[in-house]
Amino acid sequence: MQSEFFRKVTDFILVEIERGYVDNPKDPGRLTVFGIASAYTNNRPVVNEVIHRLKEIDNNVEKAAEEVLYALARPGDVSPELAEKVQSVMEVVYDFYYNNYWKPFSRLCADGDTEEARIQNTPLIFAYDTAINHGRAKGAKFIQVFVNEICGKRLVVDGIIGPMTAKAYHSCMKSSPDNLLAELAALRMLQYARIGSPHKKHFLRGWYHRVRKVIRGAANYMETGSLL
């Protein structure tokens, strides 16, 4: 089941980071729509369906994607007709992100909007962004390394969120780790530093800004319950 928190974080990542319709020749993912890269064969049917639904908003797909992002950021400012079309687009996008990136984290997610729930969910914002940026296994490893480093656990860093990882995570977060955002940001930047890629120089500044945006969104969430 897709939680409200999952949709909040996905909306934030799309609006602030992945954006809408992007065609960067230097990006290995080639054409991307809401962060879904067309370069990967399995993604192409999803990209095509999203574009098809975007054309219900405007034949100019780039413009339609911007309207969707605006609606996600300011839902109270759009007409009911546009809101319905945006919902149609986002049904496909949410399903893609849930099944490809979020699903393993659902067992770690706290329900509700209490202070305790926000603290428990905050590392998942970073882990989910890691999964989107580097692959689901890296997102799971982010959580395992975080738990080992911050709470002194000895999880095997295998990229699989099973019962042992879930138990260790819940135990770790009960203690409300000190300097939580700083620790998460440092771990995220360390991941980027370890990347070996010919494209690294071109994307390094963008990665840095990505982490800054995630920190800002996570800080907003801890304070208000909203990332945007």
C-alpha cells in the first residue's frame, strides 16, 4: 500500500530534484520523464504511458510536465479538471517509484505525523533518494551503513532490507540519534565521493546541490511534516 509519506517524499523529489521532462545528451539515462529514464528497456513502456497521459494536459509534453510539477507543489492553486489529469499521470509515476524504489522501505516507515514518526522516517528520505539515484540495493545499503555507524549495530551490508535490518533500524531510531541530519548528509556525500565514473566531473556540482535539497526537505519534514 502506498502511504501518504511515500507520496510526500516522491512529490518532493520530483519537484525539487528530478523535475519533469529532461533530455540531457550527457546523461546516461537519456530522455527522462519525472526521473524515469528511457535508456533502460524496462522503463520505456512506462515513459510512453506517462507521455501519453501528459498529452491529455498539453501536446507540448515539456509544458505539460511543468504543469504537473506546479500542481504537486501547489495543489490548492489548480483547477479540478487539471487536478484530475495530474492524478492520472501520477498514478503511473507513483506505481513506478513504489515498485522500483520504495517498496523495501515500507517496512521501516512509521505511520502518522507525530514527532517520533518524523524522526523514524527522516533517514528514509535520504535512503529513497539514494535508491533513485544509484539503485535500490544502494538505498538499502545506505540504511544498513547508517544503522551500523550511528547505533553500533553489526548488520551485513548486503543491500537487502529483511527482518534483521528492520529490527535493527527500529531499535536504532528509538534512541533518536544526535545530529541526525548532519550524519545522514555526511553519509550521502561519502557515497558520491566513492563513485568512479567518467561523468563524475560533469555531475559533481549537481550531486552536491541534490544533497542540499534533500537536507532542506528533510529539515522541513522534521519541523512541519511537509517536505515542500
